[in-house]
Amino acid sequence: MLSLKNYFVNLNIYESSTDSTATDEEKEHQHRLNIISTRMFFIVLIIILIGLAIIMKTRSLNTLIIVESPSEDQFINLPSNAYCPCSHISLSYGEFISIQTRFHQICSSDFISDRWIKTINFGLNTTYFSAYDFRTEGSAIFQSLESFCRLSKDYAIQSIDSFNKDLFISQEVLKESVFQSQINFITHEFQLSSLIEFTTELELIRKLIVGNRFLSALHTDYVSGYTTVQDVGVQLQTNNRIFPDARRSTCYCRTEIDCNVESMIFDEFGQTDLEYHPPDNKTLMKIPGMLHSCLPVNTILLSTLECFYNQTCLNNLVSLLPTTETFTAMSEFEQSRYKLNSTIQTIIDNLMIEEWVINISYKKYYDQCAPISCTYFEDKKYDWKFVLTQLIGLLGSLIMVCSLIIENIVGFIQRRSSQNTESISYRQQKTIHQPSEFQFKELEKIYSSNLYCPCSTDSMSYSTFITIEPYFHQVCLSDITSDAWINYVKGDNIRNDYYSRLDYRHSGVYQFQLLSMLCQHAQQTVNISIKTFLQTQFLSSQVISQNRFETKVNSTINDWKSETIDQFLQTIKMFQAVSHGNQLMSQQFIYYMDSNGIKLNLKVQEYLNCSCTRSSSCLFPIVEGLMKSTLECFYNLSCMIELDRYFYFPLGSSFNFSPLNENLSPPNETIESIINRLMIDSWTSNSSFSSYYNICSPSSCAYEYISRNDLFFIITTILGIFGGLSLGLKLLTLIILRFIENTINNNSFNGFITMIKNLFVCNTEKRLINRFHFIFLLLILCVIFIFSAFKPKSVTIQIIKPSLSNYKDLLKDHYYSLQCSCSQISIPYETFLNIEPHFHDLCSSQFISDEWIYYLYGEGNLFHRFSFDDYRYSAPGQFLLLSSFCKLSQEKVNHTLSRLLASYFINSQLLSENHLIEQIEIILNRLQSTTFNSFLNLLNLIREIIGSNMIMNVWSTNWEYSFQPEFILQVARTEPVNYGECNCGLSFKCTQSSGGMMSGCYPLESILQTKLYCFYDQNCIDSSGNFTSLNMSTLEKSQFNLNSTIESILNNLMIEEYKTNLSYENYFNQCQPLSCSYSYIKTHDITQTIISLISLYGGLAIITRCLTIIFVKIYQHKKNRINPEALQQNI
């Protein structure tokens, strides 16, 4: 240790060759100054190193942190500003959400079973009870309840299935709290939308049934009887049935939808007199909670199930039925969201659902999102590893600079390092706290693609920044749709029956009543729809640009308007098609009894040489007539007063109804045109970006930008490299010169080795130090090289305005990390997508033409030509329905596709061709599923309501009138028709085969169950050959076969296939990516490693030399130590 101490005491880094002329005293003085300079050098060096270390530790660095393929646990622990792009940005909800439903116990009880429905069905005797008797409509009531349970379940299943296929767009991974919040809002809105569509359609269908004044076979809405008319025969006469009302004197089913009295069982059977009032004096039992209304569906909706929770009440009811069956009441203790006295309408308004069971899995969402990497910026102090590395790199330069400064303390030489002409740039992030809207807009202009402003509130209802105001057509707010006008036009019920069916004084009230109901329903629909829409949550985890905000909101509003109107019109059109094809009986028509000797039939009177049996273009039916009418007369007060003169009780001078204003709307516009826009003349909608921004209220905005390296970092790096190069080049120059000298002297390779060995010409100890120093330094540099050169590093490359070919090349090599920002975030589908549906050949065949239907109808008198179970008897109706389904399907599909193509594909990032195709396929599948379900659910709802209400048709294929001559002036009774062992009183879907086609309770049920094979067989479809069968060869390319039913084709909206043409080039051009960036892991950065080694070399050379000297001195000290015992022996 003494020699080591002596070494450092006498250390002189400024020792130089001695001047021969100098005296010993001068030499000693110079030696002493050099030692002092050395000590001052080390003191200054240490102070500078400590100062630099302090400066580095107090400085912060805005560092980009990249976490590759983060696990969920890693993601949870990342800071809030971490950006983790999903590898799959569009996820179907079904991948991470499970939705199940629990229905009301009535839907699994005895009371919707065939056993119960058959128990309360009285077959041929059904209409022999009082029309107000529970036993008359009991079976129909619970058939409708069973239908509602089945429809609700089907509707819920389909809605859940569509929801599961819907896409959740997530460009980056959401934090669990944000994710849960957004999904909760989305599932809540899904539940609301599922309920509203069903109940709105149900309400409109009920109003259309009342407006058309359809007749139930159960006679619960009108009183029917037989009368004779001279020169015509027996006529079926229908009159108003009266419902005593506590609020008013009477209620009539022809003008009110929900007339009702208590449901009772009467001691009356086979009464022949026309019955206008309930026989209250013959009551056997009042059924608690049950009401009796105009139609079975109305009855069940108004009723409660109180009696069916009570075993005693149920037993009393069953005791009055001719059965030995026993039934168990529902449990009143079962957990339920409904009260025992809740109406069925209340339960149906919730789709009969007791509970939605929703399970949301964040783990599945995260796994499906599968982020490739997460990046975030972190402001942190330099760590000691970095400080130590920088100090080592600076050590060589500092030693050189300090030695010069101290050795030449009198003079000061300032050296300026040359500037690098090529700037080194890197990504940096800056954060602005509590940014104003103005600041955000300014930042968005400059850093649109790299600006991130997280919302403090990530979901907000549309009502907070959107206002929507519909302006209805003036007719809906006018006198002519008011109760006062309808009562005025209605006049006297008895006298009105003496007017012709074509007379305005007879039919006018029904048209105004229907117009008023459509206005009310339109207003109700729009108000509910607006309320629901404005309650919908707008999800925004970060502030979006004003342009994108307005585009997205306007697109959403337009889609909502279109959907609302389409749903309204689709219900009306579908109802018209079904009611006309089924030839439903209306109280509006006059029917005569016609007999072929076996069976009675109704003969429909024709008006103006137009048969409503074979054409829907006749203007006499209420709906069709109203649609084609204009309100011209009611824009003119003189015309209105002129009409008043012809009423039985004219108002004369008391006429105070106001006409419509022709300045507000054209008088010659048809009512159909008004209805087609949901009775709305115009919409006013406003969206406020400022309101949105204030609610979003970002607490900060962070943006990334490209910046040059920190000046301090640049200076320290250059100094490090300078020091390393200085020492390195000095050594390298010495080696090269010695090598050249040996080469000139023709020394051998051994000579070169000897030169290397003797490179450092010193005494023996110094040579040992030099050699160990060289080996030690070389080993450290090799280790650093190995660990640095092959250390993975993420590198991000940016390409400005790439072409399509460039993008495709980049995509091949960097599929998962390539990101390209679109300059147009909203792209019209029609610019890059074309979809052509190909419909089944039936929809372009002769079998949906008017000529074919007229051919089937022939000269009429079908009743005399065919039996009721021959398909040709109802064939005109069946093919009218087939024609309507083709037209409605084409209209629905084409309109849906047109709306899609006119809408916008919104995405801020350019998608790869495969990803775009995949996403478009998902969107189309979702759209197809939604369109199909919407169409079929509506059709099934109409079928069930018409069938459950036992609405009769004019062909008497479901119920028939039983007539004997002595029945004149008596009540008309009906009996259900049987098809094989199936009874139309128990199921309106009864059908049986007939000559290759089908016959059944309704033409609709018959055509739906008909198989295709007859259409491809000439002898089956038309043996006369006037119309040609379908070409058998077309089946080869069809997805359907000969045994496919019309219903199975209709389930696909009569579509064979979609032909989709997607132009990725057009999509790319519309997107117009401003830039593309990709990241990759660089595992061997040799250049950067060499630069780092050069920077570190100077400092490492000095440190390793010091360490080598210490080790050698210690070694020499131990080696040269004199052993006392050995010394004594030598003496």
C-alpha cells in the first residue's frame, strides 16, 4: 500500500522531457509545479464531474416509453396518457358481452299451454254465448297472450343476436372504468330501442285495425245479424256494439280503440236476439282484473292477471268450464319487477321481460383488442445509469480540456466545436392544462393527428348538445282532425246507415278518424323517438375535432330520421298488403249471403266496376281511399260550408271550423305524400360543439411534435465523442506508424508481434500496466459492444403522403404496426362500394303480375267454381300477397342499401384491404340481419294480431257463417273451419295440401307454406299453358330447392344473393392519407453502438488505466514484500 500511496503522491501527469540547459533547482521547481498542477487538475475534474452529475440529476427528460405486447396487468399499471392501439379496432359485442333474459312467469305457465287454450275453447258453440262473455273470447285471449310471449322471446333473441353482431369500434384500449361506463350506456340503449320498436308497431297495427273497421268472427266489436233485401236476398248487417262507460254514456268500437267493461261469465246461451248491451242481470262470475274489449288483443292488453295468481279465483273460473282438468295458479311470491295488478300492456311494453342478465368481460375485450404495443411520454429525472454513462463519456474530454487549462493557467484558449449541419430529431410531448375551446381548435389545426385531449366525462346524452324540432303538417293541428270535427261529421249513427257506402256522409267520418289517428300516432312516435334519441349517450373518451363532430352527429341524426319514418311507413304498407291479400272483412262493405248448396259464402259488392278482391287499387277501402285523397276542399271555406248543407243536421251559420292555410302547404298534395314523411313538413336540428366541448371538459391536452435533441445532451455527447476520438486516434496512429516502419524494414510477422509487445516502451512495471490496461479496456469494450449492439430498440419511421403502391409495400413488411391517418375521416360508401341484390326468379316471373291474378280470378264466382279447401279458391289472394312481398322486399332492401351507400364510413385510420373487406362484410351482415329481422318481426306481429283477433275474411276460409232461413232478423253466428285435424279457432295457421299448392285459414298462411316445386311444374301451376312455369335450370345457381317454402325464401327477403363490388383504390383515394408511420424492433444498431463506444472510450481508457495501476501496484507490493523469517535464515 506504501508504494501505491507513493505513486499517487508523486503522480505527475504534466511530466515532460527535461530541458538540458535547466539547472537542478529549476528542474525541481518545475517538477513541483507539475505535481501541484496535477493535484489541482484532479480537484477541478472532480468538482466538474460532481457539478455535471448534479445538473444531469436535476434536469428532466420527456421520454417516449414503449411497452411491447403489454399484458392486461401491465396495461392497468400504465399512466392515463398511455396510447395502446388495438390490433383489431372493430370488435363484435358478442365477443365480450353475454346477454340473457328472464321472462315473466306467465310465459312458462299453464295459461299459454295448448291444454289451457283447448279447455276454454268451445268450438262450434263459441259464438252461442254472449259476445260479452269470457267464454266467447277466452281461447282467443290466451292465444294472443301466447303469441305475445312467443313474439317477445323471438324478438329478444333476434335483438340480442343482432346486437352481438354489431361492432364496437375501439381504436385504442380503453381503461376498464371507461370501458364499463360506455358498455353500460350502450346496453341500456339497446334495451330501450328493442322495447320501443315493438310497442310502437303494436300500437299502430291496433289503430289500423280499428280504422279499417275489421270484423272479428267472435262478434265482440260489432253486432251482426241477417236481414232480407228485395231483389238481392239475405244481407249481413253489422251495427255498433255498445260498451257502457262510467265516464260517458256509451263507447263504440268503430270510433274508439279501447272500449271496455268488466269481464264476466253470464248464464246465457243461444240467445237469438241482436245483443247491444251486456246481460248484467245474468252474471255468474266477475273475473277480477280481466276486462272485455272490442277485440281479444285489446282485451288482454287492458287486463291484469290478478285472478291467475289466486288459486281460489282460478278454481271458481275452471268450475264454470266443462272440464275435469286442473290448473295451478302462478306464484304471487316469485320475484318480479311487476305488480300483481300490472296490466299485460305494461308487461308487453317491456317485452314480457322480467330481467336482463348482462355479463361484461373486460378480459375478453382486452384479449380481442390485443394491443401490439403501448406508448406514453414520461417526464423523469436522469437515472444514475445514464449519468454515469455520460460522465464516463465526458471523462476523456474533460481530462484533456482541464489539463490544458490548468497547465496554461496564465493563458486561456477558447475552442468552439464545429456545428453539425444535420439535425437529429426525436418525438416529444407537451401538455397544456385546462385548455379552452379556442386553444383546442388552434392545436387541432396544427397537431390534428397527434393531439390527445381526454374528456373528463366520456359519455353524455345527445340532449346536452342537440336540439330537434319537428314541424308537422298543419292538418294534424287543424280543426278537421279534432274530436269536435269528427263528432260533427259522424252525425247520427242510425241515419248515417241509410246513406250509400260511397256517400261522404257515411264514410267521411271513418277517413277523418283514421287521419286523426295517424296524426296522433305520428306525433306520438316522433315524440317518443326524439326523447329516446336525445337520451342516447354520445360516447367520447377524448375530444374530437369540430368537423368530425358535426359529420358524426349529422350522420346520426339523418339515420335516426330515416329509420323512424321507415318504421312507420313499413308498418302501414305491410298491414295494407296482408289485410288486402287476406281479404279481411270490414264493416264498411255490404255482404250478401250466397250458397252453393253445401256452404254459405259472402259476396262482396263491387263498386265502380272495381273488385277489391283482385286489386288493391280500388279507392273504396278506407286506407287506400284516404291515401289517394287530397284535402283541397278543406283549404276552401266555401267548399266546407257547401258540404255542411248536405248533412242531416247542418250547422249553417254556426259553422265555425277553420279551413287549412294554402300558404303553408299545397292543397293538391295527396295524403299519402304527407304520410310518407311521417306527417312532418320540416325538421330543425342544431348541434352545439361548444356545449359538447364544455361537457367533455378536458383537463389537459397533450400533443406530440418533432423536436431537435436537447442542447445540453448534444454538447455532452459531442464532448464524449471528442475525448474518445482523441485518445483512440492517438493510439491508432502510433500502431499504424510502427506497422509501416516494420513493413518498410521487411520485418516478419513475428516482428510485428514483437512491435505490439514493445509498443509501450517503458520500464518493466509500466509495460505490465500497459498490457493489463490494454486487455482490460478491450474486454470492457467488447462486453459493452455485445450488450449494446444487440439490445432490441423500437424505431418509428414516418412516410409523408404515400401512394397506394407504397402503402401496399409497407403493409407487407409492417402489417401490425403500420398506421396511416386519413385526411378525410368520413367517406361516402357509394364512392368505393357497390351492392346489387339479386332476387329470386319468382319476383320477376309472370306469377306476380296483374295478368296472372286476373287469370286466376276469371269471371269471379270462385265460391261456385271451387271448394273452400281448393287452393284455387283463395289463389287470387295468395298471389296478391306473393306480389306484395316481392315489392315490399325489393323496396325494403333497395331503400336500406341506398341509405347505407348515402351514409358515411367514418374512420380516422386507413384500413388495409383485407381489414376493410372484413369490416364491410360485418357491416353488411349486420345490416342484412337487422333488415331481415325488422321485416319478418313486423310481418309476424301483424299475422299474430290479425289471427288472435279472429278477423274474418270474405272467403270464409277461417270462420264461416251458419245460416238457416229462420235466422232472418236474428243474430249471425260463426263457426271455425277445420283443415284436417287442425281447427282455425285454435290456430289461424292451419293449412293443408291442395294440388301442389296449399289452402288454409288465411291466404297468407297458405302461400307461406307453399313449396316451390309447383312453380317449376307446368301441369301443376297452369296445365292450360297460358302461363309458363319457371325454368328448372335456374335452380342450379339458387340457394333454394324444390322443397323450399315461400316462407323460407321470404325469410331472406326473397334474395338469392348480394353482388358486392368494393374498390380499395377508390377508398384509398378518398382517405388520402397524409402520412404513414410504422415501428419496428431494431436488434443490432452497430452504428449507434460504435458511436457510443467512441464516446465512452476516452473515459473508460482513463478509468481502466487507473484501476490497472491500482491492481498492479497492489500486486507488486504483495510480491515484493520481504518475509521476516526468510530474511533471518539468510543471515
